[in-house]
Amino acid sequence: MLDQFQPFIHDFIDNIVDVKLDGNCGYRLVADLSSMGEDSWLLVRNHLLKELGKFSHEYIKLFGGTD
């Protein structure tokens, strides 16, 4: 898979993880790289939603709106 990235970035890649492609692959990747296993993707998603809810005003300010 390393050949899918531009050569200049190869030295910065420590690990490539191939997770199930089901629309939740970003959460699966974070879960797997956090040593929770990719099947813990829902836990990662729920933690992110709590974070966004708790600090929504900060994220709105950071990104300039809700769009």
C-alpha cells in the first residue's frame, strides 16, 4: 500500500492499517491504532460525539460555523 502515497511522504509513514470499508473506516482506524481493535469503532464514534457536544461552541468558533 505504501506505493499509493507520493514518495516524498514515505519517510513519515509509520504504519499502514487496512480496515473494513463500511463507512466507518475512519473510526475503525482510530480504534485500531489506539490498540482497542477496529471493532471498537462505535466507542470511538460515541466519544467523539460527546466531545463535539461538550465543546461545540469552541468548534464553531474554530471552524467559523456549523457547515
